[in-house]
Amino acid sequence: QKEVEQNSGPLSVPEGAIASLNCTYSDRGSQSFFWYRQYSGKSPELIMSIYSNGDKEDGRFTAQLNKASQYVSLLIRDSQPSDSATYLCAVAAGGTSYGKLTFGQGTILTVHP
Amino acid sequence: DTGVSQDPRHKITKRGQNVTFRCDPISEHNRLYWYRQTLGQGPEFLTYFQNEAQLEKSRLLSDRFSAERPKGSFSTLEIQRTEQGDSAMYLCASSLAGHRAKNIQYFGAGTRLSVL
């Protein structure tokens, strides 16, 4: 079992729709959770961080965390073609003192006009 | 704040040669990380430093790999006797860890290594 699992996709949604990206993790000691966006040939760019159960909203992005189910998700509202990228879920043990990130394999998102 | 800088951006080498990559972190960041990413996969952790101390090294990391951060600023990653399986994107990230710091990791553009 991989430590962090994502559906590799591709996930295709029409412009203006909600894109839902999911991630599960195996280490119950994980305390810090991140979503990074990576355009083809570019480096990962942080979109959201979440540390507590529940929802965290930032603009069109909402991260949801359920530690009991070991599940974290990212919702993108009003999806735009510019959102087309690979979305990486990353998990770390420890709070803000965490060290390494463990990444999932990424979900490819395509938003079509 | 000029971001995380990596050099070179691309490196082509022959099998068996040694290569060295450099990473310059964001200036006030005390932590520096190295990751490796292959096509279709997420980044895989290699090692990280806090200031000049190497705090963790992946158990998957071959003895052919070594990293240094001699003065707690820039870091180098050396791969000795390269193999074709070493072909990947090598990503560097930095963060500010400590009291009240969020310790968010910011990534550089990466060094793409091709071993022929």
C-alpha cells in the first residue's frame, strides 16, 4: 500500500464546473496536509495547506480534511482552463515542525472550454 | 526574495560519470530539502538540512548520492557513477522552520538529469 494515494486520472471537467480531487494516506501520525499544483515541466506550487479536521477555503479552492478516515480532498469551484495541471497531495508527520513531505502520484486535471 | 534557485537546469551525462547540482534557497530559510521526481510520479524525498545539519536521509538513497550544506546557505547534491535509473528531475525546496513559522516548502525549478 502506498503511503499517499491519489487517483491518477485524468480527471476532465467542463469550464465552470467543480473539480473534486481526492487523497488518502496511511500514516495516522500525519498532521500536516498540502495540495500543490504542477504545470507540465514546472515545479510544484503550493495551493493549500490544512492541519485541522474540517474545511478550509481560499478563493475558488476548498481543502477538506478527515483524519479519522485518513482522507483529504481539494475542491476547485468555477474551474478554468488555466487550472489544467497535475495536482499533488502531500502529507507530513508533525505540525509546523514537520520535515519531509510524502507525495501522492498526482491527479491530472483537464478543464475543457 | 528571489525564490529557490537551482543550477544547472539541465544536465546530460554518460553512465558512470559524476554530476553535481547546486541549490540556493530563499535567503532567510533555514531548511533545505532535496526531492527526485520521475515522469508520472510525485516527488520522492531524498534528504533535508536544517542550517548545516543533515537531519534525515531517505533509506532508499544509494551511497552514490551525497548532499552537503556547508555553511547553512546553498546546498550541493552529488551523484557518483551515474546510472540510467538516475535520470529524473531533481527538485530542491526550502522553508523557514521555528517558532511561529509555517514551515511551508517552496520549490525551485529543478535540475533535469539525463543519463545516457
